Amino acid sequence: MTTTNAVWMPILRKEVADTSQRQAAKKLGISNAAVSKLLAGTYPTPERIGKKIEQGLLAQTLACPALGKTITKGECQNAATGPAPTHNPNKMGQWLICKGCSSNQGVAR
């Protein structure tokens, strides 16, 4: 898996956009240079540092207005980037709410 296809990359990009590269690095306990290389796709072993990013960013929670409960940023990302659930009207309603939600703005769709 390339760095740009990693499940955590859109979350890392959003964190950097919302705060700063330096603050994101500090929050994750990694160097600013590592964040820079990850974003550029030149980090030598992204799989190793990806675990740290998943634990540091994807595990954070937020209130989901579509589901009416607290979910992780990873769950939010999966809902925002998933295909339309045309087989289930209830899930389709949730999916439509998710698409316009401010919690996942900036997440690749």
C-alpha cells in the first residue's frame, strides 16, 4: 500500500489543514520532518508510522449527527468515503447526512 492510499492519509491531511504540520506532528509524537515526508509520499517506511497515526488520529472521537452517537474519526472517514448504500433507505439517509457533515470536510470522497 502506498502512503497516499493509506486509510489514515486523509485524516492526517485534514489534521494538518485544521491545525498545522508542527501541531499534528506533536500530537502524534513524531517529527515535523516525518509528517512532511508522509504528506509528500517520500517517507521510507510509512507502514510502521501509520500505526502510530491510526492510534493517534483515527481513535479520536466525534459526535455523529447521522447516527446520533459518538464514533471515531476512522469510522467517520469510512462513512464519508464509502459508496452510497442504495440497498437500505435508512442507511442512505444517514449517508446523505454524512456527505454534508462538517466533521468530514476535507476527507477525500
